[in-house]
Amino acid sequence: MDLSQLLQLRTKKLSLAKQIKLIQLINNLFKSGFHLSEIIDFLERSGLTEAYFISKMRAGLLNGQSFSGILAKLKFNEDIVTQLSLAESHGNVEYTLGLIEEKLRRVLNIRKKLIQVATYPLVLLAFLIFIMLGLKNYLLPQLDENRGLATYVIQNLPTLFLGFLFSLLIVFYLGRYYWKKKTALEAMRLMVKIPFVGRFVQLYLTAYFSREWGNLIAQAVDLRQICFIMQEQKSRIFKEFGFELLQILDRGQKFEDALRLSPIFTKELALIVEYGELKSKLGKELMVFSEESWALFFERVERAMQLIQPIVFLLVALLIILIYAAMLLPIYSNMGNLI
């Protein structure tokens, strides 16, 4: 096997649509009474999943890995692996698979909408850039003595565009390097301070944590035991907050106090915990609150996506104005000189 084949195997991953299909199949088979080994046999015989992924699943099963561990080998998202690992602890795997499938479908739907929203404006933008390149090479040299802002922008657009992309890449890699130097908790605490982005991070983490805590508490798992379970998970943020929460509890502080002091969660989460403990229905309260938080999160994401198209169209409109200015202003200037 050559190097390119090895790299391909290392990076091979199920697409989001195939992940949804696999989760749905496994969940249906679990509900029908199949065991994990029987599910893998069924997937192999049916040909509904690629042989490469079936072999990875079978190898994981032979090595004694859990269901969540097998999905980790298939390069499912850390959050999904953590959710399933916790479900294996509280014994509600089928319910959790249903929630994961629903969440992945929402993510896929948002991705499709994002592509639909961005495709037409981006094609139009690319078309305008080609027009501007044509103007730069054929029209503007003839009007070179009448340089203005519009003419300057059109003539230097490729340089400006490449410079902008290069700047974005530098910022991205510097941010990635800085992110890796930080713990997950430190990184999230920084992210929640970023305008516009911070609220999305808070909502996501609130919905994610409250659902898992709700499932565990509903199964009568002690809060300290929950902290130990959190520390064993794949998700860095879940693991790190498990350590921090245990330290806070050891100091004699309450669960809601720990949440109130943490900026990564919405303020409502601490109130829900306090209210749920008073009614002795904390598990159910957290699960209901999680559903509402997820709904609000995806609603806000879709609302934010609707801003993308107007912004791109505004940029396109500005470019059109620049094109007209570059063509007409020198012409009017020459006409004025003739008069």
C-alpha cells in the first residue's frame, strides 16, 4: 500500500448524511432487540454501510470496545461519543440515539440552507470579479489619466482580495495555535466574551450539559458520581468541567452556585437547577430545559444565516457601483474637458 492510500485510510470519515443514516439504522435495530454484534452482521450483509467502516466496527467489537468507543473509531464528533458514553452509564442508549439523530438532521439542514443562501451571491460575486479583471486589462488603461477611488479598487482588486484571504489565514492559524495552548474551559470562557458568537457558545454548552446532567440525575446518579463520570469522557470541555465542579462541591458550595459562577452557561441554567432541586424533579426539569435551549440555539443559527445573503448582496451592490463609477466618471470628466 502506497503513502497516498495510507493517508486516505487515515482521513476516511462518514459524511454527515451517512452518519445520520447509520445512527438511524442502529437505533431501529436496537429497538428491534438486536445486539451490537448482530447489528454489525446485519450492516455487513445488507451493504448499507461501506466495508471499511464495517471492518472498523468489527475490530472495535473484537477488542472489547463499547458502542461509544466504536463510534469514536469511526471519527464521530467528540460530543456525540460523549453523549453515547454517558447513555451507556445511565442505560438510555436508544433515547440518546434518537436525540443524536435529530440533532444531526438539524445540523445537516442548516448546512444545506447555508449552501443555498450563499451559492447564488457568491457566483454573482465571482462573475463581477471577472468583469472587473476585464475592465482592468482593457478599459481602464485607456482612462489611466483619470484615476479615482473606484479605478484604484478595480485595478488592485486581485491584490486586495489575495491580501484579505492571506490575512484571514494568518488570523485563523494564530487563533488555532492560541486555542491549542489553552484548556477547553479557558478557550470557551474567551469565546463567550466575543460579541455575537458568545451567545451561541453559551446556548450550545447549556443545552449540551443540561441534557446529559438531566439524564444522569433522572437515573438517580449522585452528583459527585456524575463528576467522576464526566472526567472519564472524550469531550475535553466535559472532562475539565467535571474536575472543576468536583472541586467546587468539595469546598461546600452548591451545584447551582457553581453554574452561576461559570460564564460558559446561560443564567437560566442555575435558576432551573435551584428550582428543580426544590421540587425534587431536577432531572426532568433539566431535560425539558435542554430541549428548549436546543430549539432556541438552532432558531438563532437559522436567523443568523438569513443575514449572510443580504450582506453578500450588499457587497455585490458596492462592486457594481464601483464598476459604474470606474467607467462613467472618467467619461464624464473627458466630456467636461471637451465642453
